[in-house]
Amino acid sequence: MTSNLMAQLDATYASVAESPETPKTKFLTLSEHLSREAPEVCRILARLEAERRESDIQPFLEELQRILLQWRE
């Protein structure tokens, strides 16, 4: 469902001249379609990325966990 929506959004915005606002507009359209607020979609995406071991966010997540463990001690 969501991948089909993303393909539709990509097709819709492919003809639009790429501007700094285009990704933001696509994201807001996705949020509206999912009936979610933008911050909620960001939290969901961050949670999903944090679960993937091969994610680009892993070094940040590991460092954050290390710092939190030190702080708790």
C-alpha cells in the first residue's frame, strides 16, 4: 500500500521542477494520506530505522546508547 503510494507520489512530482520544497511537499502529502501528523510519521520512521542493523542511523544509535549507559552509572 505505502510503496504504491510512494510510486504515485514520485510520478506526480517527477514532472515538477525539483526545488527545496518538493521533498517536503511529498512528505506532507504522505502524512496526510496516512492520516498522521508529520512528527508522528518521523517517529515511526526513526523507530523502523533504529531496528535495522544495516541502517545508516546505527552508529548514532550505538553512540547514544553508550552515552546513556555512562550517564546512568
